[in-house]
Amino acid sequence: MNEEVHSRSHDERISDRVMINVQVQLSDAGETQLFLGAYGDLGVLLFEEAFEARPNETMTQAMEWGIQHAKQRASMLTTKSDSAKKPDRLPRSGSNQPTNQSR
């Protein structure tokens, strides 16, 4: 983001493991521009998006949309990764070990 133009930024921790950053600015041509990103543990990049123009949106409207969009995307990413980390119930299907029902 160009520091010589009008801009705003918003940082928010949306969970104990995810931080979002949303920035809006007016370009030299008067276009509302938007950047958003989400970062996990130790600043690991989850995603970043940039929009050169948000036609017919004020900086406030673009900021509000960007915050909601970042939260939704981060939620989808962390939900997928959380569910991928859950261990299977034991014994796993196909295992040769008896289940509790057969003991």
C-alpha cells in the first residue's frame, strides 16, 4: 500500500491461531483498492488477496466486505485443516484388531 494516499487498515485475531489483515486505500485515480490476508501460527500465510479496484464502493464498504470475506475464507481453511487433524477412532476400519463389541 502506498503511504502517500489515504488508507485504512484492520487487524483482528479471529481465533487463537488466525490473524486477519485488511487494508483499503484510494488509488491516485480515486479507485478504492483492497488487500486482505490471513495468517496462522508464527505468521504462516493462509491466503492473501488484492483487488486493484472495488467499483462503486467507498473505503468503508470495501473494508467491511473485506473483513467478512477474510473471516469466511479463514474459517473454511481452518475448519478443513482442523478436521484433517482429528484422529480416526480406533481400531480403524480394515484393522485386524478386534473392536470393543467383540471383546
